[in-house]
Amino acid sequence: MLRLDKYLADTGIGSRSEVKKILKLGLVSVNGKSVKDSSFKIEPESDKVIYNGKELVYQKYHYYLLNKPAGCVSATRDGLSQTVLDFLQNEPTRDLFPVGRLDKDTEGLLLITNDGILAHNLLSPKKHVDKSYIAFVDKKLNQEQIAEFKSGLDIGDESFTLPAGIYEASLSEIENGLMNASIKPEYEIAYIVTLKEGRYHQIKRMFAHFSSEVVYLKRLTMGSLTLDNNLMPGHYRTLSKTEIDCLFSCNS
């Protein structure tokens, strides 16, 4: 059972306080009867809720794939900068949050949801969920440095980084990485990097270990989820049922 005001807020009608005002106006009915009591309990799966003449469909969890642009922060609110939630203007964003963080100038795949269990599974250090990126740098690494990169690096933390995947990006991967990019990097030296962890500025710090600067960074995948190249920076879409199911089954 669920309180009617929470049900309405979860469906995106408004905040809990806004919903209470709507109820007082008599704009909501449950199973054909007008209900003004915000604490009225309903069964989301079976009760028929009508708001302003339209039947509502309850969805407990929401999953969105955002192509994060540079210049916004991966947070639910920020007093200085635009946040990733600002791009979901028409969605019920009250309980949504980004799964993990991308640096302010990093672009690409960002999962936004209100499903805490899924977020935990994707971010837990014990799960080691792969996340892949394309990194454009100003200096090419030699084979010894690549081998060191793969085995783990001392980037100033308490422990070395976990073994990471890295290889030089092909021409097609470079073209794919630059698709819909907000900038065109001055250098076209690019690597595909795969991490099993997410430390602060990790990829930038790993390349800096070899005096190589990352000039553009985009996340391409997170677990089974892949960036949709049909999405321009700042655009998003809901995940398909297949994508959602795979996030649970492929990354458990």
C-alpha cells in the first residue's frame, strides 16, 4: 500500500506539498471516487487513479541514459553550476540521482535513476563493473608505459590503481568518440581505457603519471550499457526493458 500523495508525487504530478493542494481541489479520483485526503492508501498495481481526467500509470523506478555535456556537474543540486538533473526538465526528478560521477569537463554516458539497489551494484568496489572511456591525450605512451598502466599505478593514493585495460583507439573508434562531441581536441592521440573502479580524476591522473595530459574524455560504456550516439550532448532517453534487465542480470 502507498499513500496517495506519494503516489502522485512519484508519477511526476508535483511535489508532496503541490500534490496536497491538487487533492484539495478535488482533481483526483481513485476507482471512480473523488479523494481529497493525502494520506489515503492505495494499491499502485490495481487501483485506478485519475488526475484531471487522465489515468495515471505508476512506475516506482525510473532509468534514464544521459549524454552528459561538458560544463555541468554530476550532482542533484549545486549552488554554482548546472547539474545533470537540469536536463531532465519533464521528468519526476525529485528522487533521481546520477549513478557515479563524471568530472565537470568529461562528457558521455551517465545513468540517472532512483533505484538505489542498482546504483549500489554498479558502483560497489566488490562488483568491479567495467566502465570504458575514450581519452584524447597530448603525448603517446610507449609499450612499457602501457604495460605499467595495465598492471596498476601509484597516483598518490593509499593503494595502486587496479589493473586497467588500455589500447590505442582505431580510426573508427576516434570518429565514434568525437561524434556529437562539444569540442574537437587539438590532438588525435586517443586511447580506449577500461576501469573497474572510479577514483577522483583517475584517468587524468593515470596519464599524468607519464606526463601525458588528457585533453578530452568521454565515457562510452558502464557495465552492459553503451552510450547512444543518437543522443546529442545534454539529451537523454529512457532505458529499454532489455537494457534494464541486462543491467541487473549482466552486472550482478
